[in-house]
Amino acid sequence: MDKFLQAAIDEAKQGLAEGGIPIGSVLVIDDEIVARGHNQRVQKGSCVLHAEMDCFENAGRLSAADYKRATLYSTLSPCDMCSGTVLLYGIPKVIVGENRTFKGPEEYVRSRGVELTLVDDAECYQIMQDFIAAKPELWNEDIGE
């Protein structure tokens, strides 16, 4: 298991333990985690704090040069909002835990020059399946349905 994907999974589990949606993310620069985040929509009553957005917020202000050396890890395929932030800041690489539960605009992100790698991790998938079975209304709210 990739240690950075494992860190994102740990974030997802923390979000679940807090009563939120179990999606986690980490931002890595020069082989070090510079920020961690997990979906906080429920916990903070936020409309935008998906795991990736929470992670970016926790990273604070970074230089363009930092973003251009970064890799974003997410347990679930990033949505349009989170993918847009990747594109806005020129993050060159995204590692996705799984996209069977939800698939963001992966082909568009790739078409913009981002190296997007799908791991299809069984634990990432199972965490989401268990959560959706238990709380389908929260999941539907998170994806705008």
C-alpha cells in the first residue's frame, strides 16, 4: 500500500468517525505530506469542504512553484469543483483511490495535461459502499442529487 494513499484513507476514516462522509485527501510535495484533509461538509455545515478542498485549505497559501511539484491523493475520484482546483493551480499529478462509487471529470483533467492514476483500492471502495448503505441521504446530498 502506498503510504500517501494510506494517509488519505486514514483521513477518510477520521471523517467517518466525526459523523461525516468518509473521503480523505493528502497533498504531497517532494515526497512529504504538506497537508491533509477530509470531507467536512457535515461537520462544518459547509457546501464546499470536500476532502480535497479541506486539504487545499489546510495547505494554506503555496507558491505556484510548490503546486507544480505537488501530487494530490484522494480516496475517491475528485468532482468538478476539486478537479477545477487541481487545474487552477497546475497540480501535475493526481492519484485516485477508486472511481467505481463516483467518477469525476477524469478524462477532462487528463486532457488538460494532468497525470491521473486510478488505483482501484478495495478499502477505499468498501468504505464508501458501507457508508452509502448506512446513510444514502448524506451521500446524495454530497454529490448534489
